[in-house]
Amino acid sequence: MSRITLEGIAHSYPRSATMALQPIDHVWEQGRAYALLGPSGCGKTTLLNIISGLISPSQGRVLFDGRDVTQLPTEQRNIAQVFQFPVIYDTMTVAENLAFPLKNRRMERAAIKARVAEIADLLDLTNDLPRRARALTVEAKQKVSLGRGLVRADVAAMLFDEPLTVIDPALKWHLRSKLKAVHRALDLLMIYVTHDQVEALTFADEVVVMKDGRVLQVASPAQLFERPEHTFVGYFIGSPGMNLIAAKISDHVAHVSGHDIELGARYPKIKNGEAVIGFRPDFASLVPEGGIPVQVRRVEDLGRRRLARVALGPHEIFANVPEGVSIGGGQAGLTIQQDRLFVYVNDELVLGDRR
Amino acid sequence: MAAEVLSTSSLAAVENPARSRRAFRLTNLLPRVGFAVYLLALMLPIYWLINMSLRSNEEITSSLAFWPHHPSLQKYFFIFSDPTWVHAFMVSLTYVAINTVISVTVALPAAYAFNRYHFIGDKYLFFWLLSNLMAPAAVYAMPFFNLYYAIGLFDTIWAVALAHCLFNVPVAVWILEGFVAGVPREIDEMAAIDGYSFPRFFIRIFIPLIANGVGVTAFFCFMFSWVEQLLATTLTATDALPFAAVMTRSYSVAGMDWSLLAAAGVLTMIPGALVIWFVRNHIAKGFALGRV
Amino acid sequence: MEKPLNNRAWLMVAPVLVLVLFSALLPMMTVVNYSVQDSLGQNQFFWNGDAWFRDLLNPSTEIGARFSDALLRNLSFSLVTLALEVPLGIAIALCLPRGGWAVGPLLVIIALPMLIPWNVIGTMWQIFSRADIGLFGAALTGLGLHYNATQNAISAWCTIVVIDVWHWTPLIILLTYAGLRAIPDAYYQAARIDAASRWATFINIELPKLQKVLVIAVLLRFMQTFMIYTEPFVVTGGGPGSATTFLSIDLVKIALGQVDLGPAAAMSLVYNLITLTICWIFFTIMTQLDRRRYA
């Protein structure tokens, strides 16, 4: 199978007036890892469940390789899902757990054994095979849950619903890297729901950022970072997120608190000139002289870089302090990389004319 | 973060129309027939009880009929109009309600402790609780009488409410412990990490997760207390005369007043039916995706 | 599966302890007191040591024979009713819908038999089981069976069993249903994704998750059947002969019939101990199985 297609998928729960999911079209390609990222209530779990078949969408179609599976139940869609809590068969050993899906499909004993061994090896579970699944740690149990999905060679896609939620923070990285290793080894389509941007950005080839049932942007982690198409994306991703400041735009200049900032592009069409400009702290630096005059409130040394909190009038801005630059006293100059300075109207990115 | 995970919206994933297509196979028919047969068998004696309550005693003891020849609500009117009966009914309802609330409230933290913690003597204590259900009430009657008389609670609803704790509290603890066991420990840990204080976690997060257990426990406490007669009659005289005691008035020198007893029997089903109606959503509450 | 050692848990258990102890201790002391004393009447007691107990446990004495007969009756009764009620209860619980409008009414109907006072149940079945004026009796004799609840030992037995099954299967149904609903849907979904059959789902998911609930259901039912009193007393009077004279009925007969409470008290203690022992054995087996399975 090479792709999952969503056509006009939208959903509102019964007895609910609001749409949990606004209409969405998307194609998920085989072998790629996707993340559905967003705050709680944004509809990412709903979307995942529509793909897996646990929910029937109010509108639209789900196509697996061109085949309409919208009305098909989960077990007929050839997907596997890993939930927040490990779902294992308490009474069975790890080996029996992994073998179960194959046994039910009447695979040969020898073939089952080989496949189980293969997957156990991939997940570092080989030593745990003869143990009772219930007696394992939470991380190991999640791996068994994962393993049960992977053990079927014909599985079309693996869906993850915040699988690291109950994992000890110290061990999350271990499971994350395991997931990435599995992805590389098996070339599966993987869709991963999370509200943790670090998880999403490290795991996925492409991230779908959602909020309030809408897809805001679908892009690679790098693109999300470098070119957020929505103020929420800018704000949510990055630590700290994008600086977002209300400004008045006239042609190629933004007026903020009595200062003019050169935008590097023309924006002739903005009504009343009301907009928000956004730039990431990573693309803004403090210089001892020149630039936009700002008040320095605080400089934090984060090891790899120094982050300054400055004020431009009433607006609070985060900016980098480059190496070798020492900022003393309350004043400094702010310079912003022009090609990373974006303009948003009604939260949406507006492209300027860069001629 | 934990709040998102632990919201108990029941997505009830069964939104798939494909499922209904499988509904008509024979393997689905057999259990349905069996279920219907069971319900029928269950209702027959109850229908008979209602039948008896509407017939006269002479009719009951002389002929077999599916429906009374002259159906009469006379016994029901009698019960509703007699202040002793009505008062007794209210008395019984009161002490049963008090007992249910006490039993469930006290049992909740205990059930949690028994399941989540290990402490000295926990296994024996747990079992000892259950052993209190094994003493025949007849054995307890006289000593209880003396005890409650001595502390001045004789003939009050509190006497019965407290005395019934003897068996209701252990039942509540045992049932709830089973449901506490079904909630993964990770939830407790997550709540602790998210900064919930224990009481707040217990009340706002944990108890909703064992809603099925709480519902069924509340009903059973109500039921066991409601039908208990020996202690209820031993510990009361006139002020707190319970329904059970007044029912014995159906046995008189003149013989058994069958239809009166049957009418009383029918009426006693009503409060319990209401209780289970109110907790039905708790008992049947589902959990969508791994405690989400 | 390590449980943290936490003696502060006693605080959470304290209210339960206080309430139950308050009710349990005094009466138990009284009973023990009576069981080791004899009386010359007029409330004068003298020490009798373990004489009552020795009589009781010796099947060659009159009281010993009665006791062992009744004990056997109780054990077989408990076994038969449990064997009928538990599978039936579980099966019905599996048939109940997961949600929807029908759940409420069904729960109410199923719960009804348990809400009727036990003497009313006994009285009602007294009539119900008669061949001349009762539907049950008439139907059975109409089918050609020699049914007579008061005169035929087998009929009496069967009637008591039927009454108990009718009366108490709902307990098992409700407990099982609540336990089933507490299983998160994700397990069922995983089972479907794994292409598990209905039976495999039952054995691998439902039954293990129901274990605790079933233990309490079985223990409760065992205790209730082992101590059954009202229904047999009202419907058959313990008869015909001593066919349905269960231990509790015998106990009351002895206690009422004698001036001294010694034999009755001794009997009730032994009765209690037997119940306790059987339950303890069952409980220990189940917890050991649990521990071994999950070790």
C-alpha cells in the first residue's frame, strides 16, 4: 500500500454543535513519518481515529490506496494502533502477545516464531520473550504493544496516540529513538499524535500542526521553524516561540511603538495597515550599537546561547545575544534578519512582494 | 496535561454501520433468545407477586388464575393510608440512605489503600472484614440489642444505620477494591507529577475512573440494608419502626394476609429500582481509549 | 508490581476499622462466652469447657449427627447453586448492551428480585410452588412431573435451588456487568485488530479483568448460600423431614428449643469457622494464582 488519502474529512460528535474537525484533504505517503501536533482539543486524536476506523467521519472519505474504506471497521483496514496506555494481554507471555495476531490469522508455527523473534530483536525485547507481559515495566509494555502492531508484515500504517504519555520522562528518549529505528528499518507509514513539539519535530518527516479542529500548516520540521504560515505555528514551535508584535504596515515598513522596522518586502494590500509581525528569537540579535533601540530586561545564559528579554515600548521580545557581544546597561540595539521577518494578517501569513 | 488524558469522554467507538451487518447471524441469535428467556423467567414471579397483591386472600388460597377476577388496589390504599406503614417506609428509607452514604464514603479510601499500598497486616485485615459477613445475624441480635440500649441509641434510625455497617462496609470495601485494581497505577503517578494534591486527585480524577464500582457498590449497600430485617427489628421499637417490622403485621392470628404482604413486597421494589435507575449511567460508564 | 510499603495507609483504613469493629467485637465476645458455658437455668452459668464442641464434632452423638448432615446439605447446596448462578450470571452480563436507552430499564428489571424482602419472597413462592394455586407448581405438574415442594424431598430441594438462582443471579449479573464496562474500549479494539475471536476476547481480556469482581461475587454468594435461612424456612419449613434443614435452620431450632445457649453458641461458632475456612482457602488460592501469574 502506498498511501492514505483523506478527502473532505470533517467531523462533529453526535449531540455536539461544534465541529471537532474542519474539512481537511491530505495524502499520507507510505514510508514517511508524520506527526499530528497541537494543543489538547485540537482534533488530532479525532483525526487519528478517523484514519484508523475507530470513528466514522461525519463527512468525507478515507481512501487506502484509492480504495474507499470509510465504512470499514478497524480490523479490516490493516492498520495497527498504539495507545496512551500499554494494551497487552495480561495472561500471556511477551512471546505469546506478539504471536497472537499471527496465530489468529492462522500463520504457521515456525513462521510465527521467526517473525516474533525478528520483531523482538528490533525492539530489544528478546530477553523478555518468555516473561509474563504483565510483569514488565511500562516502557517494555508499550514496546510489546508496538510489537504486536509490527508483527504483521502486511500492516499498512502504524498509528500512535500519544504513546509516550505514561513513560517516565527519563526514558522517553529511548523509546523515541526506538520508534525512529523501527521506522527506518521497516519503511512503514507512521502517524504520530502528540502535543509535545519536541517529540513531533524529532520523530516526523512532516508535521501537521492543528488547532481547534483546523490544520494550520503541514510542513517539515525545518520549514515549520523557518517559515511558519500561522501565528500559532510560530508561537507553538520553538522554545521560546516566535515573537509576535502588533504593528502598522505601510508598504515596506512596519511601525512599532514609534520605531520603523524595514520589512524587506512590499505589502501593498494590507487594509488599514493592521498586522502582526513575527520573527523568531533565533533570527533576532542584540547589538551594542545601532539597530532598533530596546530596553534590556534580562539576559539568560543557556549554555549554547544567550537569550535576552528586551522591551520595545510595551512589547516584550526575545532575542539572541551573539558570541563575543557583551550587553551592559539597559539599552541595546535589536537587529532582525529580514528574510525571516514575516507579516501576519488575521493570524495568516501574508507574502510580500520582494522585488 | 493529565486532565486531557484523564477526561472521561466516552467516545463509544462503535460508530461504524458495518457492525450492524453482522448482527443477524445465528451465533448472535442464540444469546439473544437465551437472554429473552432469562428475562421472562425473571419477570414471572414478579408478575405473580403483583397478581397476588391485586387479589383477595380467599381468591389466592383457593384458585389459580393468571389475573385476578376482581382486581383491587385495596391493599395498596390501605398501606398508603395507614400512617404506621408510611412512617415505617420513610424510616427505612432514611436509615438505608444514611448507611449507604456512610458505607461508600468510608470504603473508598480504604479500598484505595488496600489495593495501592502494602502495610502490616493488610491481607489479614482485608479478609477479616469479609469474615464479618459470615456471622448469622441471629447471633448478633441480642448482643446488639444490649449494646445499643446501653449507649442510648436504641430505637433510632442511627442504630440501624450503624449496625448495618457491619456487613455493608466490608462489602463496599471488597467491591471497590476490585475496581481500584482496574485503574493503572500510572495514572496516580501522572497526577502526582502534574502537581495534584492527593485529595484533589482522588476526588476529581480517581473516583470518576471507578464510577462503575461506585455505582454498583452504592446499589448493593442500599439493597442489603433495605432487605435486612432481623437487626432492623431488634434495634427498634416504636419511633424508628422499619418497614420490615410493620410487614410482620401481615401475619396475624386470623391467618396470613397474603395480598397485603404481596402489596408491601411490590412497593418495596420501588425505592431500589429508583436507586439503580439513578446510578445506571455510572454502572454502565465506558472508557474509550485506555482511560481517556 | 511492587506495592510501596506505607503504614500511613492505616489512616485511610481507620474509619472502616472503627465502624466494623464497633459492630463486630462485642457480639463475638458474647457468643464465645456462651459457647464455653452451661446453664442450670435461671441465668446461672457454669464453665463447660469444650464439652459442647466435642459433642458437636462427634457424628455419633445426636447433635453431632444432625450437624454433619446439615453441613453436607449446605455444602452441596452451595456447590449446586454456585455452579448454576455464576456461569448464568456472566453469560447474561455479556448479553447486556454497552450503552443506549435500554440499559436503564434492563438494569432495573434485573435488579428487582434482589429488592424484595426475603420473607416476602419465601411467602410468595410458597403459593407459587403449589400445584393447585401456584403457576410454577401447576406448570410443573402439568408437564407430568411429580412435583410437590412440601412433601417430595427432591422437589423441595429443587425449589429452593430455583428460588435462590432466581433471587441472586442478578447479583452476579450486576457485578459482572459493572466490571465489564470498566474495561477500556482500547482492549476490545486491540483484540479486533488482532483478529481475535469472541471466545478468545472473552478468555484473554474479559475474564482476566473480571477476576477480582468474580472473586467477590463468588465469595458473597457462597456465604449467602451457606448461611441461607429465610427462604427454606418459609417455603418448606426445613422439610420434608430434614431434607432442606440447613445449618442455620437447625441452629435456630436448637437455640430456641433449649434453655442453655451452649450448644447453639458452640454450633454457631463452628459454623462460622467453617465458613471462614472455606472462604480463606478460596481467597488465598486466588491471590496466590494472581501473584504467580503476574510474577
